[in-house]
Amino acid sequence: MGYYVACMAPTGIAASNLPGERTIHNQLFSITDTKRDLFLTDLSADLINGLHLRFQSEKLILIIIDEISYISPEVLGQIDNRLDQLMGKSECPFGGIYVLLMGDFFQLPPVGTRYTLLEACNKMFSEEIELEESSGPRTRGTVFFSKFKKFELLQQMRAAVDVNHTDMLNQMRIPRPGKPRINAAQIEKLKFLTFDDIKEDNQWLWAPIVVTTNK
């Protein structure tokens, strides 16, 4: 029979790195107007049938959502609501489907939202502040996010063999007390690309170019 795992992300660039290359909005039929305190209107029977086919719901066991820092409490609440419609199990979080959230909260936050997921959890559980007048998607997304188990990945793998580069990235991310985020001495060691470099190795023609202005 086999199993099916669905992957999605909030942006097209992030989604392009995942199997299926679908954004949250594309995968779940336009989760839009997420700043409202109301849940989205239920999908029609035809659209629900389309979701069943897309998700292979009889085989679906896991949903992976990348770039969680970019997802607001409202969007997470709307995702739960949509999956409830799909699976017909409103009594279970996310329609009874396991959900794996991936990402780094040091990266970009949601655009145009009142709270990030972390801020919403602090407001609700530490400060005991109501997030909205009624129990809407913001509240539901926050409550469900607080129930996830956290597994922290501590080793930076993209440059695991380059200790100096890894140390520089870690210092930018979480500065050690009394140390600047960016070490000027390390920056001075960087070599500027020259035409001679390109002549010696034409692979430099396809290297990324970093600029500080759009002029």
C-alpha cells in the first residue's frame, strides 16, 4: 500500500527545495486573508475531493512544513482548520495527521502579522494575555504550536569541515559577550575576486556575486 508524506513551505523559494515544490497556499487551496480573526470558509465538495487526490489522504501519514519562522499563528491555525476539513477529524489537531515543523527562528519572521509564533506563546502562556476576542485561528495556532516537541540541531552541516567559517557564522548568530557580531580581522582576510582569478579558473564566471548597492 505504501505511505505518503506531503511537503510545503510558505514561500516559493523555500518550496522549490522540497519534494513536490508546493507552497502552503498552493497545496491547501489559497490560505489567504490570514490576518482575520475568523476561520476561512469551508471548501466545496469538489475542492475537498481535489485535496483528497492531491494528498492521497488514504496514505497520508506526515506533513512537513519548512521555514516555520515565516509562518504566523493565524496561518498555522488555518492549516489545522483545512486539514480538519480534509480528514473529517475536527476533534484531532491537524486532522489526526502528524506534522513536522522545520526552521530557524533567527531567520525571517512573518510579514504583516501581529505576533510570531514564539511571541504569541509568550503572550498567551507567560503573560496570560488573550490574543483575540474569540477562539479563532490565532489562538488555535498558538495552542497547537505550544504542544510540539522541539528537537534542536546543533551542528552546522553546510560548512562542517570549515571550522573558521562556522565560528564566524555562530558569532554573527549569537555573539559571545564582549565580542562584536562581525570580526573586522576576519573580513580583512577575505580575498577580492580579480580578472586573473577568472582567467585561471573559468568556474568563477558562474559564482554568486554579492553587492551592497543596486546601482
